[in-house]
Amino acid sequence: MSVAQADIAIVGAGIAGASLAAMVGDRARVVLIEGESQPGYHSTGRSAAFWSESYGGPLVQPLTTASSAWLEEAGLLHPRGCIHIASDEGLAALDLLADDMAIGSVAHQWLDRAALEAAIPGLRPEYRVGLSEPTCRDIDVGGLHGDFLARARRGGATLLTDAAVTAIDREDGEWRIATRAGEVRARLLVNAAGAWASPVATMADATRVAITPYRRTIAQLATDPPMAADMPLIMDALGRFYFKPESGGRLWLSPHDETPVEPHDVAPEELDVAIAIDRFEHAVDWRVIRRERAWAGLRSFAPDRLPVYGFDTRAPAFFWFAGQGGFGIQTAPAAAMIGAALLLGEAMPEAVAGIDVERYSPGRFDH
């Protein structure tokens, strides 16, 4: 089999690996190692496709906010808006969300029942209060991922597909990564393997960071009445569901499930789809005409649910770029700026200079 030589080998060509390769550009020789026949198959390509500054909590919010200018300039964000709704049992959660938004200076506004009725026709009466997040946007996930891959190619990066990693060794100050497409040798090894991040770290004898994959389900439905195209994203404050418009009057609906699973080509469970529809019909007086399709993706989190960026404290020249959960797409530009600066030993770009990157260091898991 062939041998590819690089300065940096990045395992995973989803949004994490592609964005990092793009930000490194031509400052190093990069090989992107992708186990599937196409990049972004398990997570990136199965996203609900929204950008929300409040999503992920106040310690993730700075990454989202810092990504906005880059995404806007690239033309990848489009108006949507979001309304967080709560029945009486969810009021405390809505208050906490408002507090988090205030901490991060995220624009928000309280909505009374009359405002909710105007924005969400058919909303059941037990939902008496809501919280508007007007800066929420739709995000062109395919366009973003494709843009990063194109930038990486222009910078000289090589993409290997159908290249699942089978073994990792270190010899004479160099990483040797055996894949189904041949061997890759590199001075630096980046773990951007998403749901497979923990197995990759184990093969490299790096710190045991428990990056856990969780299944997230989305169904596309046709309803009566049809979903208005300009309807905002609707999120339940207790995290029981969210839904948003899709083309042709359809909607995308998720039960906001997080079921821990082994890393694999995950498929939706019929029970999760049924739960989502039941929760939806208890929130709005709409009728589901048919389920058109459903899918599931993997969201991978570290134990504290923050991303992991930086060099491992155990394995030399092993760099973590993983654990980006459900916020990896909306934070991708800022995360990749941080990752590239840490990886190359450079100063932080102005857009992320004010972010405390130590909170994302893998060193926090040292025992």
C-alpha cells in the first residue's frame, strides 16, 4: 500500500477536521483521513441546520458569537429567529435560559401569550410565556462543509476517503497511521474523529477522554395546517422537542433525544419518532398528515459537555479537536481558528482573542 507523508495528519474530515485543515491552509502539509466514502457522513450531513447563540450554554456561546462574522461574510446564514416556549413546569428553565443569554449579551425578549399566539398559530393554551431569540439563523451546512473542504484543497491538503484507521504507532518522532487506504506518516496527529475520537485516542495511547456519541433523531413531516415558511425555530425550554420549517410547508421535528450509543452508522428508532410526534401534537393544535422521512445523527460530548481543543498531556504531538456535540457546525469557524493557532503555535486571531481557550484544554481531564 502507498505511504502519504505530511506535517499534520487529521483523522476525520467532517466539519471539525475540514474546518481545521482549511484554517491551517498552506502553512503545513495536511492529510485528511476519512473512514467513509464521503466526508461528513455521520454527523455533519445530518444536522438540523440552525445557528443559535444560546445553544450549548454560556461557555459555548463565545465560540458561536465569534463565528458569526465569518459565516455572514460567506453568505451561509439566513434569517430564521427562534422562540423558546414553556408551560408552567418549564418556567424555571426559561428563566435560567434568559439569565444565560444576559450573561453572553445574546439578544432576547420575553413574549406574552398574545405574542406567542401571533407567532405560533395553534399553540396550546398551557404555553403562556416564551422567550424570543431574534438572532437565530438557518445555516447552510452543506455549503459550509464544502467551503472548508475547498479551502483545505486550495491550501494543498490531501483527502483520503475509505481510509478507516486500523492502527496508530509512533516511531522516531513521527506518527504512523495505518488506514484501509494506505499508511500516513506525520509529525503531528489531530484527533478530529467525532464519535470515534475515544477509539482513536486509545490506539495512540493518549489520555482517556470519554467522548460519548449520542443519537439525535429528526423527522420530516407534512402537517395540517402546513408549516409557514417564515415561522421561527420553536424550542421547548425543557428540551423535549424542537421544530422548524422546511420547504413546501413541511417541518423538521426532533424529540431532542440524546441516547448514548456506540459509534456506528446510526438509524432512527421508530419509538423516538413517535415520541417526537406525540410531544408536537401536545404543544400545537396541528394534525400530522404523514411522516415523509426520518434520520438520526451522532452528537459527541466530553463528560463536561465542552469541546476538547489542544495537545494531549500524555501522547506527544497528539492534538485533540473533538467533543463538539450539537454545536460543532455553528462554532466551526471560531473553533478552527483556535485549533489552528494552538496546533501551529501562533497567536490567536483577533476574532477569538478574547476567548478563554484553557477551558477547552484536554489537560482538564488529567488525573
